[in-house]
Amino acid sequence: MLMSVIRNKFTPTTPALASLDMATISLLLSLLDTQSVTQTARHMGLSQPTVSRALSRLRTSLQDPLLVRSGTGLVLTPYGQSLRLPLTRWLAEGHMLLSPQVISAHQIERHFKIASTDFGILSVLAPAIDQITQNAPHIQITVEPLCGESQDRLNKGDLDMVITGFDPDSSQVHSHFLFTEYCQLVARKDHPVFQSDTLKWQDLVEWPLLRINIPNLEADPLSQCLKNKGIALKSLISIDGFSAAPYMLLQSNLIATLPATAAQRFTQDHALRAFLPPEDFPSFGYWLVWHERSHRDLATRWLLRQLKAAF
């Protein structure tokens, strides 16, 4: 397979030359450079008879003497001389293809496409973005909303990776666990719900609830808990994404269920207060997910390392 790649990229001078493997080409090039069986044997770590037999086979295969006797040494035939430069380039490119790939962040000129909720952006991408852009100034990243089709888009190559709170299917993708998250309730600091010393589930449904729509998730943790306890919701407002949540909470009696990382960020930046429900909500994990197709891609692996570094 490798030799076919090399042959397609570098056109050898004869069909017979195209059939040679790299070891034989290396020996031939050494003979052409040193014009000596003895020096080639020493350079290649072979015996002189072995090199002599190889030269004989090359002469037969290429239908040219390559090296002929002149006085006390050997000299190149015109055809042998014509092979030196193209074979040097050909062999160098072949070794480059065989060598382990190495990449510098400054060399990365890729446009990565990632699917995530805005919580994934806040908790995973935002902490790493400064290092990413400083070290890889030519990189481009587009984040599209996580949706029910994100897994299919990853499989088809339309996405490079996914940031998700759903456990990945390890039979289809590669993944890296980032952190465990839990949910808190959030409301404005002067919300009437804080007038009660002991919070009960029934207290919560006295107020309108704000739900953040998550793809493939039928209900947020609060709505699910209330449903399991047979407590009917009076008012439910649903929005896509977390970014508008603090502004809606500040201007109303809404109560939202948010991941703790988002809740802490919003309470730092706004006049909001985070609090725990009467019983803990189930926790969930957050993951980086990518496809086998890019598992060994050096640019993808570099970006994955930057996103993992904060956890």
C-alpha cells in the first residue's frame, strides 16, 4: 500500500524500478553514491558478496550495468548517473511517509465543527479557548447546537466532535469523561420562595418554572421529580439554551433548574441565588466524543488535549 502511494507520487524511470522495495532502492542509491561495493556493504551493514549479488540482480532487472570498471574503481553509466537525483528525492519522500507524524500547534490550519449545548460551551470550551487560540492562531472552530442528529452527523463526518451530557455508545465512538455535574435551582435573590424556612416540593409549583430544552431529554430534573411524586405543574416556560435564562429569572418569579456550573456563573454575574431542591437531583456525566475516523488525526488529538486539560 505504501509503495503504491510513493509510486503514484513519484514516477520512476522504468517499470522495473517501480517494482523495487525501499530497502533495495536504499542499497541501489548507496551504490550510485559511493560507486563502491565495499563501501556500500559497510554502510548497509551487509557482506560484500550480498551487495555483489544485489547489484547483479539490479543490473538484470534494470537492463543496465549501472556501474562499470574503470581503472582500479567503478564509475556510473549514463543511466546510473541519471538515477541518483530522482532516487534521492523518491527515497526521502518515502521515509517521510513512513516516519511518525509530528505536528506543531502553529501548523494547524483546520476548521473544526463541534456540537454542544451552550452549557458545554460555558463549561468545556470557554475555559480552554484562550490557550487554543494563542497556541494555534490559524485554527477555526464552529459550534452548532447539539441535537438529535448530532450522532449521525458525527458518523458521517459532518462533525469533528460532540460535547454532551449523555453517556456515549462506546461501540460506535471514542469518548473521554470530563466531569460529573449536578443541578441546582436558581431564582432572583428577592424571590418569595426564599421566605419559607423549609422548602417543600409543593412550594416550588406555586411559582412558574423555567425549563431549558435539552435535545433527547423529555423533561428537566425538576419536572421529572414533580411528575414522579404526582405533583402537577401549574406553569412551565420552555426555552432553548441557557444564555437567556438569567435575564428571564431577573424579571420574573420564574425558578429554573440549571447545572451547578452554570448556576454558579450566573449567580456571580447577576442578582440571582442558587439553592438546592428538597431532595438531590440525579447527577450526570459530561463527555467529549469523537469518531474513529479522526482518532489518530494529530490536529484533532491536539484539540482534544486542550479541551481535556481543565478537568
